[in-house]
Amino acid sequence: MEWNTKKEAIYQASEADMINMVVFGCTAKEWRSHNPDLKGNIRDHAYALELLVLANMEILNSRFLQLQATAVHYFSVLANAPAIKRLESRGKKAIED
């Protein structure tokens, strides 16, 4: 798909919002509204682990798009993926330490 129309740009932005929701628990717009005094964007203030997960999510998202998977299926697969569960527990442990 080419990203040269307004409709396609909106679709691409919604994909980014979906990934942000999975990784950060909010969209970029929501983050900006909660952090008006911070410069940059949500990714500029992310932990290394979050950026690693984000990069992997973008790769997975690209593959799901190639397979024409639906967003509901996509979220279901990601929410239940053992690798995601391991990263979540490692991230929580790192934050607690």
C-alpha cells in the first residue's frame, strides 16, 4: 500500500496508535495531553526495554499487515504471546530493582 493519500495516512497513524497502546498503554496524543511540559514525543521518553518491544511490535505489525490480519486478531495474538509475557515480567522486575 502506498502512503500518499489522506485516508492512507490516517490508516498508518491508527496503526502507530495501536502499537503505542500495546507498548505504552496510551496513544501519542493522550501522552502529549498528560505531559504538556515535556519536549519530544512518547518514544523520546521511553525506557530502552519499551523501545526494544516497540521495534519488535513494528516488525510484527508489518507481518500482520502482509497477512491481512484483523486488529482484533492482532491484539489477541500479542496479548497472549509468551515472549510478550516474559518481557512484561522482566520489565516489571527491572523497575522494582
